[in-house]
Amino acid sequence: MVGLLSDWLTDFSLTFYRYANIRRSFPPITCEPTYKLQPDWTEKFNPRIVENILKIEMTKNATITTYNHGLMTQNSLQLLNRVKISIKSLNFRRYVIILHLVLIQNLGQGVQSASRCLWHPENDDKVTNVMKVGDVFVEVTVFGVYKM
């Protein structure tokens, strides 16, 4: 019985040794995980640059001073597309850019606009710009939300 046990342990140890050597012969895996919980400091959403882009694009769109429903829908889509293309060209990696536009006819009434979002205050930010031209009131809000 003792001989059988020692033979079995010898066979097991040789098999384990061969397996361990085979496992060691593979090159080490040198890849990093593809997920990140925070952006690098160079890739963070920069609200100052986005605010400047918003001001430039909104002043380009300030040629229409009277409210016309048919023209406003087309102009608002053009404004949002120009802002979106300009912000996407900044390459904020892994950020979801959300645009929110409020465009109304200003007849002297009061306007309050609110938005809510659940986000991480260190990574995510928002920029709002308001412009009044003639009887047109335009508010554009850009949300930059980091996608984990």
C-alpha cells in the first residue's frame, strides 16, 4: 500500500511539475484594462472652452430678431448641429455630450428653465448660455457626462 501511494505521489508531482513548466513557458500578459473610472486631467471636460464655443455659435445665429415658428425649428437644429460638431472636435474622450435648447418668443413674460441630472461632480460638468435678440429668447445648455 505504501508503495502504491508513493508511486501515485511521484506521478502526481511529475505531472504537476510538467504542467507548471508549461504554464511558465507562455509570455507574460502585458495588457491594461480598458475601463477607467476617471478621466485623465488632460481629458477632462473644460467648461470655459465650451462656453466660448457656445457664445461664438450663438452670436453667429443672432441674425434673426423676430420669432417665426417655421424658421425657428430649422435654425435651432442648425445651431445645435454647429455646437455639437464644434464640441466633438475638441475630443473629450469618453464623454457623452448632451445638448438642451430652449427657444421661445419673448413677449415680456418671465422665463424659468430647470434641469436635473445625476452625475459625478468631479468628472461631469455643464455650461449654459442665454441670449436675447429682438423677441427671441435662446438658452443652450451643454452637459458633459463621463461614460465609465
